[in-house]
Amino acid sequence: MADKLNLIYMQKWVALFYMDHMEAWSEIRRTDCPKLSSYSAAQIQANEAVYTPGELVAPWTNGLEAGGLMKRMTYPLSARQQNVNTPAGVPEVLRFGGISNSNQ
């Protein structure tokens, strides 16, 4: 059953990727599908046997979250300056995709 559900998630992600990138990004965060490869593009190019079909390969290391995708968008500077409700003092790792214990 889980394999069938992952196939549906993958098909939905592929369909959204070409039409609505933000929604496709949300689907990855919601369903964890497609999974990120634990190998870099350079490692896969050097040894194709390490690639698992269906995995998403990040062509570079994401500086915002080591080896992963951003989990949330950052607030623009103007919004942070003008909106008193913008969270203050959030550590960089949480603002740029780290895991927090709250549902912000």
C-alpha cells in the first residue's frame, strides 16, 4: 500500500513541478516524496550504481540547510521591519529550514 501511495505522490509532484513550483515544493515537504538522494550529483556521475531511481538529486549543497531543501520561506526585510508580529530572535538555522518544535 505504501508503494502505491508513494507512486501517487511522485506522479502528483511531477505534474505540479512543471506548472506550480511552490505547490510542488509544498508537496515534498508534506509527503517527503520524492526523497532526496544521499549522494551528490558528482558522486552519482562518478558511480551510477549508487543512484536509486525516483530520488531527487540536489546538484549542489544547499547552504540554507546542509544536504536538504528549505522547510519554510523567509520573510522579506520590508515585512520584518514593518510587521510587529514577525518572529524576532529566531536562530538562523530555524529561519532557513531547520527543525523547530513549534508549528510556525
